[in-house]
Amino acid sequence: MNKLRQLRLAHTAITDTTIQEFGSLDHLESLSIFDTRVTASSLSMFARLTKLQHVYAGETKLPPGAAIPTQIKDKLVF
């Protein structure tokens, strides 16, 4: 599963705990966490996924004004 390139988890019950398990997904390019309970705590994990190009994060628990790591700032789509 570590060669996974796209992962769609929209409208699921995932949380930051789930996201912390993504460390081995180093080929992940696109992730959808739309309408989940993911918070700003997961942003540092996204920054570690170097091939990640898009994170679809609308309607999550990411607060407005959250500090977004520069590595993913242009990759987040709300």
C-alpha cells in the first residue's frame, strides 16, 4: 500500500489519529479529507509527504487562520 498515489477519505469518520498513520505513504500525490474531523494537528504530517500535490480539505475542523506549513500552503484546497 505504500505505492498508493490517490486516497479519498471524504465524508468519513477519520480523525487526526488516522492521519498519523500515513507516514509510510511516501508516493501519495492526492488526498481528499473533505467533510471529516481532521484538525490543524495533521498539517505537519501532510508537510512530510513530499510527493503530495493536493489536499482537498473543505469542511474539515481546520480553523480559519491556522498556521499552515509552507510545504503544503499551495497544496491545500478548501
